[in-house]
Amino acid sequence: MKLEHLAVIITALLILLGIALTSCAQQIQLPIYIPAVNVSITALSANGMPLTKYAIVGLSCAGYNVSSLGLISVVIPIPSTGSITCKAYAYSFGVYSSKTVVLTANESGETVSVTLMVPVSGYYVPGIGFVPISTLVAIAVVIIIVIVLIVISLMEYARWRRERLARLIRPPE
């Protein structure tokens, strides 16, 4: 019986020791520093207009792939030694642009700004937004076709009216 009592006492002491160690471990907080860089990507048109609503912007690194509409700002952890290579990209109106970005431990805690020039030309129309040149050309072609159809219709209407008036004026046979 004494061995059973001794085993119960040892078990209770081990449980108390475990509780004491876990409570001590919870009170001690060690700071952990992870080197990281904030990468900010902006897409601009060929005219220098920001494509905030019209471009899909993204960043692809080893294990990280982030994309968003317009501007993007993302924190990327980097190795404490060496570097990490990332690819910033932007896609707008069927045109793709990319740039390689190398992030090093020296840039830890800083913001790296990347500007991508997407070769889309167009104009900013107030109330509408950015309109690419291809859309403007398509609108101009449609307007010209509509004008030509209206002119042809007016010419045919004038001819029809002349013939009708000529029938009215011509004496009966």
C-alpha cells in the first residue's frame, strides 16, 4: 500500500510542477522580430494617368501571390540574410506589364514603391473615368455610321416626297 500512496503523491507533485511551469511559461513573452518589407504597387497608363479602377495589380513572390484592383500594398516577409525575388504585374484593357523586384534584408521595415507603366493610351473623361483610345475610335466609327445612315434616310425621304408631290401635281390622264 505504501507504494501506491507514493505513486499517487509523485503523480500529484508532477501535476503541480507541470501547472507551475506552464503558468511561468505563459507570463514570459519573448519578442520575435520577423524582417518584412511593405511593397506598394501602382499602375499608370501611357499618358501617366493612374489606372486605379481599371487595372488588376498583383505581386507574386515565393509562396505569396496577392492581387487586387487598382493600388496594392502588401507586407512581404523576407529572409534575414540574402534576398527574395518578386514579380509585380498589372493587367488593363488586354495589355500586360510586369517588373522584377528584389527585396533584401537591408530594406527591412521600409516601403518599396513600384510603378508599372501599362502601355494603354486613353483619356480621362469626367463623370465616366478612363477611356482607352480603342474605345474612342469605336465610338467615332459608330457615330459616323449613324450619321451616314441618317443622311441616306433623309435623301430617300426627300426623293419619295418629290415623287409623291409630282404625282399630285401631274394632271390626270
